[in-house]
Amino acid sequence: MKLKAIDLFCGAGGLSYGLKQAGIEVVAGIDVDESCRYAYEHNVKAEFINISVRDVTGKQLNKLWGKHDKRLLAGCAPCQPFSSQRKGAAASSHEAWNLLDEFGRLVQETTPDYVTMENVAPLKSQEIFARFVRTLEEVGYSVDYKVMRTEQYGLPQRRRRLVLVASKSEAIFVPDPTVQEGKEITVKAALKGLPRLGQGEVCSCDRLHRSRALSPLNQKRMRASKPGGTWRDWPEELLAPCHKRASGKTFQSFYGRMDPDQPSPTITTEFYNYGSGRFGHPSQDRTITPREAAILQGFPRDYDFVPPDQPVYLARVGKMIGNAVPPVIGEIVGAAMITA
């Protein structure tokens, strides 16, 4: 008997890829963003269905799963409504805020054998998450969840994510960390062997290994930046107006270089933008490339995000990589379900 998964909000396939690595058969991914189709189908080798989860029915999911096999419903509802980047804005003001309720509805309609969900850590304190947990328990699931520090599970990135697992037939638990503190994979180790690039250059052997061109001013700022340091290391003439205001003095990671001897900071959708975070390469005078960001997210080096006949747009690829579930989460959760 196989364990077959359907991935809601599948994006470019990070969660699905990890589940496959654990030995789970992924039959389909569902997402409203058509631009993710190639990355999902090319790498995961499963059907991509371009539809809003609001419009999906339990009957459709049951048909995809088929009969006589164990079933897993997985997904990461859009995290933007609950992200700390919203700086106090009410989650309910975001158009995607109640998509977790749709996830719960589909669990009720299909009652799969297993459920797993991943999202940003702040969701844990939201009523919509408590409602999701109650829904699972009322249908008869054993539920466990916790906030994972992904660097403790083998990801070369500091990323705190809320992970939930649920089972209809036996108790199941989010796995404990696999990496001891102080033994985390560093940026230097993760990116070892990639060809060197200058700012604005594209690698001849990998078109995703391309860096954004920097303005003359930002080139000077990059050269003045120390690995793991802040803009406070710069001379006065390089400071931006926001750095001189009281409101901007606390944002010390912006325009920063990564520390090569630590896991990377959280990879966001704008990792290619020098001013959006600590996304400067630790030793080369440029921002990190989409390939480097994907590696720090846990994707294999040959994971392809764009069809060969289409250009690579940093904003589009940045969204796919930054919004992805790190595959290691899918692999660890999937292994726990297979063990169960």
C-alpha cells in the first residue's frame, strides 16, 4: 500500500520534492500561480493544477488520490497575511488571510490518513490556526505542531517555520532536530564550488547563477561592507537618508553581507536586491544569485525554475524561491509519516 500526497499551494514544488525524497508518491500539486507549472512538473514529475484552492472540492482530490492507498494532504497556505514583515497590519486585511480555512474544509471533505501544514511562526498565535487545529481534532486526528528552526534540520539558513502533522490512525509527532547547535551548515559550505561572478554577470554554465547589476553607489557600499557587519561600518558619505533617521537605525541587516561561517539569514522573495536584507555575498562584491538562494533554501543544484526557451526574470524567480517550503521540511515530515 502506497502513501500518496496532494500538495495544496504547491508553488515551485519545495514541499513536494522533499516528500518525494522521503519516498512518498506525489500525485498532484495545486496552485493559483501558473508561472510555477514548469518548475513543479519538471522537477517533481507530478501533475500541476492551476486553480485556486477556494475552488477545489473534496471530490476532485479523492479522484486524484484514487482508491486503496494511504492519502496525505499537504500544503503551505500563503504566509503573507501572518508575516512579521507586515509590521502590525491585521492579518484579516490581506486577501489570502483565510485560505487556511479552505485547507480545513478540504480535510473535512476528504478525511485523508495524514495531514501536514507549514507556515510562518507568527501564525501559531492566530485564531485561524487554532480553528484549523480544532477542525482536525473534531474530525478525529491526532495533531502535533511546533516551530522548527530549520538550521537544526540541515538547512544552511536560519528560518523559523511552524510545522504541523496529523494522523487519523496513530499518534504522530514533528521530528526533533537532527543537527547539534554549533554544527549547522554554513553559507561557505553550502555555496562551495560555484563559479565566481561579478555584479551584473551571468554564469555561462548556469543561467540561474546570475547577479543583479549594482549602481555605482551600491558598488561602493558593497565594498565597504564587512561579512556579518552592518551599514554602520560604512563611511558617512555612503549612508542612505533612512540610515540617518531614528526610524531607520534599527534595520541593521539591510545592505549587509552574509557571514560565511554561519547559516544564511532567511531567504525572502527579494534576495537579489541589496537593499532588502543581508543578501550581499560574503566574499564577492555582489548580491547572491537565484541559484545561491535556491541552494540556501535546500534545493538541489540542478533544480530548474524556468523553461529553457524563456528568459530568467529575477522578480518572478525570486518569488518562487523565496516563497518555497524548504525541501528538507517535506523530507523530514514525510519520513515521520512513513515510519508511522
